[in-house]
Amino acid sequence: MAAIGGGIVTADIGPLGFGGASIGNLYRAVPDERASETLHAAWDAGIRYFDTAPHYGLGLSERRLGAFLREKPRDEYVLSTKVGRLLVPNADHDGGRDLANGFDVPDDLVRRFDPSASGIRRSLEDSLERLGLDRIDILYLHDPDAYDLEWGLREGLPALAALRDEGVVTQIGVGVNDPAVATRAVREGDLDLVMIAGRYTLLEQPALVDLFPACAERGVRIVDAAVFNSGLLATDDPGADAHYDYGAVPDATLARARLLADCCREFGVELPAAALRYPLRHPLVATVVVGTSRPEAVVENARRMAADIPESLWAELEARGLIPASEPQGEPASG
């Protein structure tokens, strides 16, 4: 593969990636057959970047994704997973479900935060075993701010760099929701990628303030996740019953989403198509990652990613103050 900063370029990842949380039974149980059909739909649509994590369904997402990818030539796709959460037996398991963490799976395992060098190596080994594969391309430190941020950054980032230096993985990064946490990781570590969820979207762009400048300075690329803001931008007509950041949508946020939808409609563009394409206008964004457990949604997202969107739409959104004015950002420095 061609390299930028020693890793994988955008052309290898592709503009649209598949996020594996939903096939880990996020919010609801998904039959094995439907999960498999969804992954096949992603592959048939040309998607070649797949992201997962031990957190997603206590390993279910990794097992399902691995079963699918083992059928594919290893050099034809890019795979990422995450470290920082070890899965260990739940001594108190009594037949319950992991619904408190958002996943409809048996809670026979529990998550234990361990960003130490040994913990990260064990997490990687466990993931490889669940996946049934011999290597992972990209490894992210997952949500250190949800547990112990200082410990996570102090020990986790050097541990990831050591794995990359040894050639165990190709690229390393951090996967978080908070741009301030991501900015710290970029400045304090030696990262290739940042996966940021919901903070650089058509609806809102707080990551532009500090994170993007830090990434430009350090040669770090952005993997943009949750671009529909938990579903608010996933339809042409955002409704009051939509979700935002996995909760109820505030009135002001809903009003802004509807203004975006109105403007897109004037130009004959679907709001979800604009939401998918908007992040890729920035040179730092390597790919957009979208998760689903429905094959038809994968097909629809691929169609929308290929939709013709006139430049005049972006200009009008800027003129109405709905997106920031375009400014030269510069390419990331090569490392």
C-alpha cells in the first residue's frame, strides 16, 4: 500500500467505511443471517474499510465481522479495531443482558479498562482470536476519557506506538467523541489517525476549533464517524422523535437540522447525501464511517455517497450561516 506518515492513504480506505457497532446488537438483537447479509451488501457496494471493537456487543461484532472477512482476500480490505477495554468473565452473570451498555447480548463478560502495554497487547491478541484473522491494520485507543484519561494517554499512546514500530499494526490512533480529548492525544502521542464521532458533521463542527489544526500540524488524518448525529440527519425530514447524541434532540438542534434539510431540498439534494459528503470536503478527512445492521441501508448509503451534489449547495449553506465558510486548510504534513 502507498503510505502517508507510514500508513494507509485515503485511496486504500475509500470514502465510505463500515462501522461494526450495529452488528454487535447495538440497542436490539440482530440475527446472524441479517448481520451477514449487511456485511455482504457492504462488500458488494465497494466498501473495503471495516471498523469494529471489543466493546461492540462484548466481542460479538468482532466475531461476526471476522467470520465474514475470512472469506475475503486479506489484501483487499482494511480492518481496524480498538484497545483499552479487556473483556473478562463476569463472575456475577445470572442470565442478564448488557443493555445498560447499549448492547442486547448476554452479560457473561465485563469490560475492564487497561491501557497498559501488557493490557493493550492482550486486547489485540484477544481481538485477533475473536476475528480469526492474523493481523489488524489500524488500532485505536478507545474512549480513554470514559475511564481514566491520564492513565490512558500516558501509557496507552506509547504502547500503541510500540506496536506500530514493531510492524504489528500499520497505523494507530484514538477513537473518541470529545474533540478536546482527541486534540490532547494528537499533541501528546505520535498518531496516524483520529476517529472522531459526531463532532464534525453537516450539523455541527466543533472539531474544527482545535482538533483539525492540531491534526494538520502533526500530519494526522481524520476518520469521521456518526455523521448522521445519531440519526437526526439520516432522513430528509428530521422529526421531533429523532435521536441526537443517542438521546432526545434539543429544540434548537432540531430547528437547525430542518433548516439544513430545507436548503438541501431547494437544490434537489437528499439531506443524508449531503451529510455523508460534507466531511469529505475537508482535506484532513480520510473517510466517513457509517454503521447499520440493515443491508438496504448500506446500499442506500453507497448510492447517496455517489450522488451528484452541486457546489452551489455548499455555497448557499455557507451564505445562510449553516456551515462554516470554506478556508484553505492545507494538506497534512508527511511523516
